[in-house]
Amino acid sequence: MANSSISFQDFLPSMAERLGSEGLMEELCKGFNLLMDPRKGVITFDSLKRNAGAFGLDGLTDDELAGMVKEGDLDGDGTLDRNEFCVLMVRLSPELISGPQAAIDEVLARFCA
């Protein structure tokens, strides 16, 4: 029996094609908002663990969830801000990177502010 598990990044290329880059970034920002700790405004290990079920990630271990935060944490503060989350999601699907970083930054600023 084939593994029927599909990860979020498997959907990113089709989402980008269907929604366009601005629509994709808007959806990523919505995902960020679902996972973040509303008091801190960032994704913490605890907020990821608490909200992971909304993305079908409730079967992941604490080590796997901590690894997700660590992989995306660019500034070393132990959390993911909106930019780090969006960069991580796009980085997991490198085929999405087709434009200059300035264009991506502009879309992030417009939709994730």
C-alpha cells in the first residue's frame, strides 16, 4: 500500500500556479496566523505543537516540531516570525523561486504586515 501522506510543500507549486505569487503569499500568511502565538506574534514550539493538528501535523513528535522551528529560525531567537515562516515554506519548494528576492520581499510586506 502506497504512503498516502502528502506534505504541505507538495501543494505549494500547484497553489502558486493557481493563485499566483501574491495569492500564495497571502495564503502563507494565513497559515502563519493559524500557527502563531497571538500574544507573541510569532510561531513558538508551543504554538506549533498546539496548532499543528490544523495542518495535519498532529502525529509529529516534539523533536520533529522543534526541528521545524529550528530549521526556519534565521535570527536564532528560537521562534519563527512571518518572514522566516514564509521563507521556510518557499525554501522547502525551491522550484517556486523564480523571481528576484526584492519581489518576494515586496509581496511579504504587502500581505504579511
